[in-house]
Amino acid sequence: MGLRSWLRSFRQREDEAALKRAEDMQLESPEERRISEGDMEGMQADEQAGLAWGETPQGADRLAEGDDE
């Protein structure tokens, strides 16, 4: 198997996976779509806050609960 044929098969698998994800998203209800999109936004916000403040997720949870010492 040459490099070109390997890349072609790799791209084909990626395309098939993307089509499957798109089909799955079409079957989601609006509520499921809102929840899944919100989770991603929340994780991104947590990661950005961690980078800005130098906190780990566990440290951020501790601060949010008010258990800081």
C-alpha cells in the first residue's frame, strides 16, 4: 500500500465519520442539540478560565464552592 492510497483511504474514513455525525445531529431533538452545544461551550469556557488564572479544574471547583483557604 502506497502513501497516496493510504491517505485516500484515511480521508474516506474521515468523510464517512463526518457524514455519520451529521446524520446523528439531524436526529437530535432541539433540546438535545441545545444541551450538547452548551456542554462544549462550558468546557471551552472552563479551559480558558483555567489558562487565564492558572487553576486546575479541581481548584476551580474548590473556589466555586467557597472552600478556599
